[in-house]
Amino acid sequence: MFADFLSLMFTAALMTLGLAVCSLVIGLLFSVIFALLEANRFVGKPMAIL
């Protein structure tokens, strides 16, 4: 009984961690894409990406 509960908690923690990592990666991807779009909009300013 306790082992089942433990494995359930472990699975839930793993799924939560996976979800957090996925959302982090997606957020970084969108951030990079928008930074590149902003940099392309201001081609005359090389420091626009920073």
C-alpha cells in the first residue's frame, strides 16, 4: 500500500518536473524568436538584440 502511494507520488513529481521543463523550453524558444524579430525590425541598430 505504501509502495503504491510512493510510486504514485514519484510519478506525479516526475510529470510535474517534465511539464515545468517543457514550459521553460517553450518560453525560451518564444523569447529567442521574438528577440530575433525585434532585431530584424531594427536592422540599423546592432544592439537591438540585447
